[in-house]
Amino acid sequence: MSDIDGDAISAWLKQHQDLDVTPERAKEIATIAFRLNSVTLDAAMGQDSLDDPARYFRTLVELADFKRET
Amino acid sequence: MSLPLKETSLALNDLSLAQAGDSIRRRDVTALAVTEAALARAEAVQPKINCFLRIDKEAALEAADRADAEIAAGNWRGPLHGVPLAHKDVFDREGHVATAGAILFDTPATSRATVMSRFDDAGATYMGALNLDEFAAGGTGANDHYGRTHNPWNTDHISGGSSGGSAACVASRAAFGALGGDAGGSVRIPAAMCGVIGLKPTFGRVSRAGTAPRTFSIDCTGPMTRTAEDCALMLQAIAGHDPRDPTTPDLPVPDYHAALRSDLKGVRVGVAVGSPFDQVDPDIARLLSDAHDALRDLGAELVDITVPDVMRLNDLQQILGKSEAAVICGRWMRERPGDMTFDAISVVQEGLLMPATRYLESKALRAPLLEAHVRAVFGAVDVLFAPALAGATPSIAETDFDDQDQVEELFTRSARFTRFTNYLGTPSLSVPCGFTGNGLPAAFQLHGPPFGEARLLTVAHAYQGATDHHAQAPQLI
């Protein structure tokens, strides 16, 4: 967290999100967001490729009431 | 089913939804008497637990009268006919403002949420709208605009949230069932804290048309009831494809009630072990162990199972939830920040710092991670057993932090057990399993594969047939 510049994040939020967030709060939310971003990037890089997100709905139906082998 | 000898308010309130509906069908009791009893209980408990935002007394009595007339004429609609229900204030009904726990909206709805129409078609009586955390954004039941919901087992304790009003209402027997909404645990956690059943169905199993969104990709509407049987009856009424909601697939809806059975012979239950599932207080661990014994006694085979990637799935749920909530709340955060509390704003602010690339990666990962999860877990077991809460339900004083992030951290202790199924879209059910040392309810969760709600309800129903936690009532009045 110490590496995150709250002033810079606050300014970015004002410029790109049109929102006023104090530097202290900006630093707090950046700490959480950057960790979640990092986890997501790692997960994505762990896949050979990524398909259209719409595939999710098809997968959900294909796995409907999935049963174990007995 | 046995009937109350005297139609006292107390006896009628103590009936399950299934018993009340059956009694109305047989005309042993009128829908009007059942509704009057529910309304009387609602008015008695409201000053203590603040679970209602609005009680539609006259409309409910008129609906009950209509139900009695229809049934007398031989037009019984089904097991919900004449049964009073109340719902989280996120569902459109013509002429009413669905507040979502906020003060930003003042335009009455001009149409009806599909789930409301389906309950109306089933003949259920609508009692009113239930309290929730502002924008369904919290986990404690606090709401600075309308006042917090209190836990009916001890009003000094939190109800949980965001569907805290729904959980407290059903637990206090002011309605026979209620709908809540769950994007990360908002049905299951308050259900666990208030001692009722709470179902987060498969994503797309229940229509969200006409429902105020918390997110786009992970919101699920689900029933909260005292028994698994009641939950099956409510789910039956609302499950299935809806042309108004393109995320609802046109899949057959099973007969959830017919699937219920009293033993678990041949059922293999996977007990989730390892992190984060082993991070529970001893009080909770003892109750979970008791529940394992009860399931074994019913004939289930219990095996330990490691669930891969739960914490990562939880984080991916946060990427979707926070990004989408930031979009949904974005207009209000910019144009009317003074009409939103810091609590509501703070939990979505991180979404402002998540790039589109991360958001889309989270969405694109959903299919392969769902497939891997289902094959790894449900290739080995029929249902997955996991905690619903990490510790005893805290008091209001214990959650009265100045720092909202501390509240979020407290909520996250239990949300670690719930969020991953919102990311995956799989169903999960919170089932009361006794009381911690402070006298508050605790619960376990049952998870299943997509559209596997029937097996969760079956296990819960058998468990409730062998235990009596669900039959105990808070002494509010």
C-alpha cells in the first residue's frame, strides 16, 4: 500500500471517473482494487486462451444437474 | 398434516408455509384468518426488529378474501394459494416505488417483476416490502435511511444482510416466506444469522426482470423460508424461463417438492476441507460436526473433499460485483452523492479502478473455471457441505466501526464461504443447524452443480426431518 500514490489515484478518478475521492480513500480503494486486478490477470494468464464470455451461459446449461459417475 | 385446534394467531403463525397452504386448501382455515394472523404478528414485531419498509394491510386482506372466494368456488391454484408472503424491497409492483433501501427513487413502478407476477398467479398474498441494506450493498442489515433490521433472536444483534428484513421477517413468523437477493451471500448469510433456510438458485433459474439490480452478472433472487419443503414450494412458483429475462434458459423445471425424501441413502456428501472452510470458530465447528453426524445417521456417505481455487473464485466475484455495481450506482455517485451513505458508496468504489481488460478476463474465465469446479467437485460427490458463517453472529455494538472497511472485513469472514458460488453461478442453500453460545442461530451450506437445486432441498429436508432447529422460534412477543 505504501507504494500507491493516493494523490495520483485521486486525480485519476477525478479526470477519468468524474468523481471526487480523497487521496486517503483513493489509496485505500486502490489497494483493494489492484490486488483483485492482479489475481484476475494471473488467472487469465494461467489459461491457454480465453473464449467469448458468452460461452459461460452455454457451459452452465451443459453442466445442468451434473451427476457423478457411480 | 395436523391442524391447530383453535385458530389462534400464535398457532397459525407457527404453521409452516406448506401446512398453512394445505390448511387453506382443505378449508380448515381461511386465507383471511392466516393473513390476519401474519399481519398481527408483523405489526407486533415491527417496532422491535424493523423488518418491514411497508405493510400493505388492506391490499393483503382483499387478496386473502379473493383467495377464499376462489377456493370456495373450486378454483384452488396450488400450495401458495392464500399464503401471505413479503419480499425484499427490490421487486417492482405497479404503483409502488421499489426503494432498494435507498432514498434516490421516487417514481412508482408501472409494471410488475416477473417473480411478483408468478407469486400472484400462484395465488399468494402479498403483505409488503422488506428492509435491506442500502442498494443491497452491505452485510449487516444496517440502513441509515430506514433504520436497521434487528435479529429476532436477540435484537441487540445484527440480522445480517443485505436481505436482513426478509430473514428477520420469516424467522419472526410474520410471513410464511420471503424473497431475497444474493450477489455474494445476501440471502444465505442473513438466513444463517436469523435461523431460516435461504436459497441462492443457479444463475438464470429465477427471472430478474423487474428486479432492482445490484449487479448484472451475479445477482440471484431466492426464497427464504423456515423449512426446505417451503423453499421447494416457493422456488417451484418462480423458477423457469422468462422471455423478459434473456439470462433464463429454457430448461425444464423439476418438481422440487416431489423430489423431497426422508432419508439420504445413496447420497454422497462432500465435506469441504482446507482453506477457507476450516477457518471457523470452535462454536461453529462443533455445530457443523453435529450436522455431519445427523447426515450420516440419515444414510448419507460423507467424504472429505478439497475444493480448488475458492479464494481466487471469491476474488473474481469481487471483480464482477464491484465493477458492475460501480456502473449501476455511477450516476447517483456523481449526481447525488449526498443522498447515498458512505457505507453504500465505499463498497463499490474499488470498481472504479478495475480496467475493462480485468473485468472481461473475469467474465471469460467463468466458463472454464465453472467446468473445472463442477467436474472436480460434483464428479466426486452429490452435494458439497460447507460452513455458512465463520463465527457467532455479532452484536450491533461489535459491528459499529467508524471504518467501513472493518465492517466489510467482518462480513468477508463469512462471505469467503459464499461469494465463489455467485461467480460460478451454482446453487447453494443455507440450512440452520443450531445455536452458538450467544444464543444466535448458525447454519451450514449445501452447494450443488448448475440447476441442481432439487438435491440441495432434498438433503436439507431430510436433515430437518431428523432435527428440530427450524422448529424453534424466537421469543419476541
